[in-house]
Amino acid sequence: PATAATNVFDVVDHIIDGSTVIFLDGEHILERQLSITNAVTYTSLNGMDSTTLRLSPANTYDRVVLIDQTNAVVRGVTITGGQVTSGTTWAIVGVGVKIACHGGTLERCRVTGNKLTGANTASGVYLNSNWGRVTHCEIVGNGIGATGSTGAGGIYMTGGTLDNSLIAANVGNSGSASGALSMEGAAKVYNCTIAFNTNMNSTTAAGVLINSKSAYRFQN
């Protein structure tokens, strides 16, 4: 439409709680992290197969999406191109998506092609809130590229809920990082498919790594 914004950051700074931002079909280039701290829904017209959020250019070291509001939702997009190294300021990361302490929801999204090198937590998704949820998502093809990293190639959880999602073809490369999923605290996982993940370090899980004896739940 002629009135549509051509840059999502033109919208973010002026949006109010309760609004919905709709991405048109195609690839939307982000030159920096998309930070969502309002009760806003970001969605697409036709789902994750038709709409991509890509961090670019290729030498940009940043996370793709940060969600930090209990009622914020990101739905129906592919999230890719994030990369973080130990030389950046991101000590605790989540390269594709981080759901921070205030929570929020990632729904029907694909998180793929994100890379973590020499820093901590996850290449795909870092869920760091009991008020966070990842549901009906595909977390596939993310990777940890250095032995100094901890966490997971796919998703690292210290709380919140992961349900009805596919965690596949992610790669770990550390004695402290799993390929697919690492969980601790009050993290809960329901009805997920976890398959074909690998860890280049043979001493740690390629699939699921449980780091805590506290109130986690893992079930189908």
C-alpha cells in the first residue's frame, strides 16, 4: 500500500500499546536489532514462509530481535542473519531472538541461520523469563562456532515455556553447550520434536542438556 512504512524502525519509535504491525510478504532488512518493549503484535500477512526479517549487512554483529514486554508478540516471520562474537558487548545473548526478563511471545516463527561465536547462551533463541513463551515455532539450522561458548545452538531457557515446536539441525561446539536445547530454572518444554541436532564436542549433549535440579518440566 502507498501508505505503508518502508522501514520498521520508522514505526517502532512511535507505536502505542495495543497496536499491530503487519509485515508485507518479502524480505525486510534490519540494520540493527529490532527491540520490542511495548505491548505490540508484530505479524505477517502470509506466515513465515512468505516473510523474513534479516539482519544485514553480513558484517553486522548484532541480535535480530529482542522481546521484553509480557504482552508483546512476534508471529509468522522467519528470523535470520544474527551473529554475535566474544568481541562484542553481548555477554548474555540469544542471537536470533532474546525474550528478556519481562517476557513476551514468539509464535509460528522460524529462527534459522544465526551464529554465536565465543559468547554465552543461544544461537537461536534465549528465553530468559518465566513470562516468556515460544510456541509452534521452528528453530532450525543455528550454530555455535567456538569452543568457548556455553548454552545451546538452538534454544537456551532459564524459564518460560517452549511448546509444539521443532528444534532441528542446530549445532553446538562446546563441552558446555548442547546442540538443540539447554534448560534450567523453571523452564518448561511440552510436545516438541527435537531431531538431527549435533555437537562437535563429544562430551556434551547433541539434543537436550538439563543444567539444574530446580522446577523444570520436560514432557510430551
